[in-house]
Amino acid sequence: MTTALITGATAGIGAAFARRLARDKHDVVLVARDTERLRRHATELHDRHGVEASILTADLATDEGIEAVEERLRDRKHPVEMLVNNAGFGHKGRYPEVPMEDELRMLKVHCEAVLRLTTAAVGSMRERGRGAVVNVSSVTAFVPRGTYGASKAWIAQFTQGAARDLGPSGVRLMALCPGFVRTEFHQRAEMRTEKVPGWMWLNADRVVDTAMADLARGRVLCIPDPRYKTLLGVARLAPRGLVSRVSSSVGRFGPR
């Protein structure tokens, strides 16, 4: 039985990945900051699917948290065959209204942690000649959305470049770029989403099902819904200024 490690595993897309992977009979390592929620989720997965579900409490906005997960990913005796870098958050406010300390925390989680954890996982995966990493980005990677979108663009570009560099190593990398997903993400950041049309909201479990299918096909970029693929296609053809204005008017803080 293989093992998957998921960051941000207690809610939203991370929890959906944990459910899907446990259902597929992967043991799971759940990573988040809230120990009690991790324990409840791990118990539920174990009881429902009969897999081993362990927890690792870690704050990926700190060096200590990142180092703890790196250590687990480098454990050759208990190898991790799949890493899902899902942890992330947004800010209530536009640049430069957000305090610099908060901006740097976001970069730590979205960029530094993704780089370091991917590197830790890939090292042992290459030795075994197999493995997979899914880095959760966002469709905001492709439109002007301030510092959040810029950090998600880094994830998408890094993942695609790393996938090319790894070549025939047997290790697969994919950037998952969803739109608006019904999760706790916007509520936790006190983000207003009343202007977002109902048709733009996605279901987390369906997003994960599409991501897993695209990963199996060997794709390095997954936009998990035809509606968002169409919107991004139109956005590439539209004037940059118009795209920026429309993006700002539909959900101030952007998709997950």
C-alpha cells in the first residue's frame, strides 16, 4: 500500500484529496495546523476506508513547520509516493493595504514551502523511479490578481518547469489550477463573494477527481472545469486592462 502526504488536509481541496486517496486505498499523512481537526479527519478516514491515517501538525508559515514535513518526506523507511501541496490562504485587502508581514507569510506558504517540500519529496522519488507531486495553484495564476495571483503564478510556472527538468525520471508533477471552489477558504479570510455567479462555483471532490484523472494522463497543468478553460481562453485574447478590470469586479479576492 502506497502513502500520500497532503498539506492543508483538514478542509476544502486538501480534505477532498485525502478522502479520494484513502478511498483508493492509499495510506495518508495529513498535515495542517489544527491537531484536533487532524485527529478527527484521520479517524474518519481510517474507520471508513481501513487505511493508515497519520497526522503531522505543522505551520508551513514557519521554518520549523516546513522542516518537520521535509523530514517526513525524506524518510526512506516509510516512503511517500504522492505529495499534495495544498496549504494556502488569502488576504482581506489589496496591495499595498496588507501588512508586509502578512504578505511574507503568504509567500512562505505558497512559494518557499512548495519549493522545499517538492524538492524533499522528489529526491527520494527519483531514487525509486516513481512518484507524483500535485501543487495546488489557481486560475488567478493567469490573470492580474495582486500578490495572491502572483504567488499562484509562481506555483504553476515552477511546477511546469520542474516537470520538464525531471523528464524521464518516473516522477510526475502537475499544477492544479481551480477556480472558485466551495470550501472554507474565503470565509476564513473574511472575503466577500456575493458577486460571484453561482455557475462559477466548483465542488471540491469533483475538482480532485478531475485532477487525479489528468495526473494519470501525464498532464502537467490541470484546469478542472470546461467553463474555466473557456474563460481563460477568452482572457488570453482580450486586452490586458479589460481582463484586469473584470477580474477585480468578480469576487474581490479571486478563486481558490
